[in-house]
Amino acid sequence: AQSVSQHNHHVILSEAASLELGCNYSYGGTVNLFWYVQYPGQHLQLLLKYFSGDPLVKGIKGFEAEFIKSKFSFNLRKPSVQWSDTAEYFCAVKGDSGYALNFGKGTSLLVTP
Amino acid sequence: SAVISQKPSRDICQRGTSLTIQCQVDSQVTMMFWYRQQPGQSLTLIATANQGSEATYESGFVIDKFPISRPNLTFSTLTVSNMSPEDSSIYLCSGMTGGGYGYTFGSGTRLTVV
């Protein structure tokens, strides 16, 4: 079955620490990959997306993600987190058999001062 | 990108009643979707709202419980019918633009059934 897995459910980091959130998917065929962020009390916002081309994708707020096709992975990274990055992060995949996004369970990130 | 206004933002409802959630998009979107986000869980797709025809429901969701309308390309409603406490959740709508190159989300409706 098609699925999206986020390995880290809760992450706590100090400011200036580096961040990497894992995302793996089990889809055959072509995929479009997304990372969304949900700040407390706010709606989902797109951080970055990958459709084709350079597998290293840069997004907003200093985030980037790398698509590794052989590993079915799309991990999110940020070299130095800030307190304002405290939020819920969702990986999402669109396969080639439909139009809706399939989301991972999310990772709750807490950045401490 | 398109902006979605979702109403109400939150509601507390009695069991056995129904609530209709509305999503208005400020531009036409090709497809709209409804999700449920239970506490500590991911977003689960309820259905795809099709303009001018019946919605397409995912396994575990039925039209009698979650009737959906989409009369045009900028508006959709989801009704949660005959509510029970298990329906307490956040409900989100989403619109797709550009053949799957862009997705936008409403701000969600936090529903509590007592």
C-alpha cells in the first residue's frame, strides 16, 4: 500500500542546532514531494516541493530537502534552527494514480532558547 | 497562490446534530479535497470534491455521514452528520491548482462534539 513515513515524531533542539527530519515513501512510479509546516494555531504552509530536476530543493526560511530516489526518501534539513521554527512539520506525497496529497504523521519540533 | 477561507474556525456541537463547514477559494481551483486531522495524527483524506458531480470518498468514509457539495470551482461544503464524540477533530479543506503543482489549505475547523 502507498504510505508516507516520518520517523521522528517529537524532536527537541536548542537554537542554532542543525535539523534533519526523515521522510520515506512507498510509491511506485512518479512522485511529487512536499514539506509543509504548521505553526501553532495557523494553517498549513508550503516549505518546499520537488517535482523533477535537481534533487536538492531549497525552500523558504532556510529549509532544504534532498530527494534520494534509490532510498525513497525526501529528508528535510536546516543548518541552524531558530526558536520561531517551533512547529509541526508534515511530509506529503502525490503519486501518479491520483491528485490528493498523502501525508505522513508529522513531526513536532520544539526549539528551545 | 489561491487563498481559502474556511468557516467556522471552531464549534462545539451536541451529539446527534450536524455541522456544515464551508470553504471559499478566491480563485478557481481544479480540485478540492477534505481532510480530517485527529489529535496527534496526520491528515487523513475524507473525499475529493468534484465540481458538478458526487464526491469520491476514501475507504472508511461514506456519503451519508459526510455529504459534500461543490457547486462551482471556488466553493465547497462538508457536512458532518449525526455527530458523535468520535467525530471531534480538525477538518481541513484543500484546493489544487495547476494540475498538481500547487496545493493550498484552509485554516481548519476545530470540531468538538459533546
